[in-house]
Amino acid sequence: MALVELTVIPLGTGSTSLSGFVAGCVKFLQQAEGIQYQLTPMGTIIEGELSVVLELARQMHEQPFLAGADRVTTTIRIDDRRDKEATMQGKVAAVESKLISAGGTD
């Protein structure tokens, strides 16, 4: 399972506000099956099979164009761990457990 951080930035929109475009991307993502996602202030993290998530990223990149943007730049970061299953929740829990344990380094 892959974790993918995606930031879609519409340009040429005539406004500095991008929340409407972001909402369009998230609405599209809400309809997707077989994935988990987390909206953050600077992007969206998607958890799922890599091929599925990459296709979703391509489709999310298209959403601002459909809403009238003249240009879109998309940044994608992929964490594809294959030795064991990695999840958003598991990665956060691993760090939090280190914070709780005394001198916890690994």
C-alpha cells in the first residue's frame, strides 16, 4: 500500500483564493473507492494501491481545468513501502510512541 502526498495548485484563476478549486478536488476524491485520504492545510495524503492512487492524482490534476483554471501545477510525493504495510495512522502512531517512550530512538 502506498501513501501519496498530493498538492494541486490552480494558476490563472483570477483570484488568490483557491479553496473552491481544492473543494472540487476533494469532492472528486470522496467518490473514489478503495482509498483513505486526509486533507491537510498544504495538500492531501492518499492511502491505497499505487496504481489506483496515481490514477486518482491524474484525475485530481484535471479538476481545476474543468473549473476554469488556465494552468495547474501538481506536486506528488510517494512513500511506497513493500516490506510491510504502511498506513497514515501507523506512521503517526510510530512517531507518537517514540515521543512517549523515554529516549525512544529507533
